[in-house]
Amino acid sequence: MRDHTKTNRTVLALLGLVLLGGGLLVFAGGTDIYRRWNLTPPAGWPLTASRDVLVPSDQTRWTDMGWWWPAAIAALALLLLLALAWLCAQCRRPPRRLTVADSSADSSEEAVTVSNHALSDAVTADLTVLPGVRSGKVRFYGPSTHPRTRIRLELGTGTGPEQIVAGLHGAVERARRSAGWDSLPTHVALSVARHRPHRVE
Amino acid sequence: MTYSTPHALPGHDGGPPPSRPATTHARVPGPAQRSGPTEDRPRRPWSARRIPACLAAALVVLAAGALLFEVVWVRTGHRATAWWATLAAELAARPLGNLWILAGAAVAAALGLWLVILALTPGLRRQLPLRVPADGHGQTRAVLERKGAALLLRDAAMRVPGVSTARVRVRRHRATVRAGVGFRDTADVKDDLTDALRRAERDQLALARPPRLRVRVRRSRK
């Protein structure tokens, strides 16, 4: 599963533009801006005067047509399905098993897999022995043949990110090589354990 | 054979499976190469905007579901539910100049603007990107939380002789250090402190875009 950053941002922007446009349209009509500023809206422009109503009760332009109700139902159902799909895409379920590279090249039935949990634990153990690392959490995401990894590390006192990043690189590299992947995109988030200031006398 | 279809499926139509990993491979080093000249100054990662997306999707699902239910309910010969009848009557009766309609429109416009801003800004403001040694393989990006950077800077400040208290606030482009001086001349301490902090910021923190330092010292009360 991908990160969906582009999809999310595009759909959010579209929704935002629709809301913004609709809100401004109604607001402009409601406050009589066109009349006050002597603007002439283009012909057929909706909602121009503050005594207009949002949904006139005699708005039955299409409701008598045979296609109107099936079309309305189909459109709503489609919208519902799309929104459901978008919602479901948000839960980022990590794959339970990761496929070791090159094992699936010859025959897809004999792919060698490693449990996500086992590999995560191994990398975590590898990382927490680094000097200065208090605790760590490693997760593999994405498609099982080309996963990405996210690492959270909490640093203790006396170390800086500079030293950690070097050691971390080794651990990730070992995991990558042991599974035979030719790339392992890694995102590392470092935090520092809270501690009291200690003075130098 | 049927049970193995999910496994065998990717291999079936020959063309896509070999090309798909190939395209992802080709794409994977792409950003790294493009960011080659700016490798030492990575930008901060963009948030996936998962929570707003979840909320927006849930709201759209609710709204579309309710409307769909209502349409089908009415078309199958039932009477419209009470809330729908009320809502339709209100929308048909209230003119645009009505306070409720105006307030609703203003809220919708503000929400829309907020969504557009969310979609166009990177987010993750509390994470400071770190310099990561360049490697040939997978791209590594690292971030340090602002709070962590503040703690590390505070530790560095406390190691300077003469500093008895230090408070650090890190923002995106500026780190403010307020130190209380117990002994030594405050001007000397300030110089040492600025040096030490600058060194810590450069060497220990490895920040890709080190925030500008602002150092304030004053004699601490005894």
C-alpha cells in the first residue's frame, strides 16, 4: 500500500475548492454584494439576490424525466463507493509477511517470505544496542516485495543524531541485504527522552 | 489451480509484472537523483494528511449515504423521514439573507479554505529534517523532533562553564536560548555559549536547515 499523499491532497483540495466556491457563492448572494457593488453577474448565475432561496420548492425541472431518479441514485451510490474506497485506503495495514527478493522470480508459488514481525524485531534489536538509543520501534510498510520502513528511536542523554544516523544506516543496510531488496526507503524519526538538566560545576 | 490464482495472477499476463517492478525501480532512485545537488539540505517530508482525509471521507460517506437512503426510501413509496422533511422545508423557506444560511455559507467557505491550505502545505511542522549521509541504495530520510532538538541544545548549553540555567525554545527557523549565568563574566559566557551551541547544532544535531540561534544571557539570581 502506498502512502496516498498525492491522492489525499488532491481530493482534499477539490473538496476544499467546492466548499469554498459554494460558500462564497451563497454568501455573496446572501449579502447582496452584486447589487451593492453594482456588479452584473453573468446570465444564468444562480443565487444573486438575498431573497432567493437555496432550494426552491418548485425546482422540478428534471424530476419528471424518466432518467432523473435512476441517475440521481447511481450518482449518489458512486459517490458513496468512492468515499468508502478513499476511507478504506487510509488504514495503512502493514503486510504480515515480506517477500525475500529474487525468490519469487522463477515461480510465484515458491516465494520465500519472512514475517514482518520477525524482521522488525531483528532490526529493533540491532538498533537498540547502538550507544545512546533508549528504545526503538521499527515497522515495515508497503508492498511486500518492495517495502518501506519507518523507524522511531528515542535517544538517551549524551548522544546526538549525528552518531545515531551513522549506526542506523548500518542496521538498515544489514536488513536490506539480508532480504535481498535493492532498495529500502527508510524514514527515521528521532526523539529525545526527557531528562533534567545536569550542571557542570 | 484456482486456489493459487492470487499468487499466479501477477505472472499471468506477462507484460505488466516484469515492467512494474522495473518502473518502480526506475522511479525509486529518481527523487534521490533529482535531489542530488541538494542532498545535504533535504526538505522536510510532506505529511500524508491522513487524519483530515479520514474525517473528510467519513463525512462524505455519511452525507452520501443519508441522501441515498432518503432517495431510495421515498422512491420506494415510503414517506420522507422527519429530519429530511424539516431540512427540505427550511431550505425552501429561508432566503439567502437569513442569518443561518449566511453563517452556514461562511462556515463552509472557511472550511473549504482550510482544506485547500491543508492540501497545499507540507505539514509536520514539529519535525526538523536531518542531514543524512548519501547512500547508493534506498533513500533514507531522518527527522528530529523539535522538542528533542531543544533538549539536546539545552544539554550543550549546560556544559558551558558559567551557565547555571538554560531554557531553549526551538521553532522552525529560530532557536532561542535563555541562559542564566552563575559565575564568570556574562559577555564571555555568551560568546562561549554561542560557540558551543553553534558547534552542537552543526556537529551533534546534524540538522539539514539549522535554525538561527538567538542567545540571551543574564546573571542568575542567587
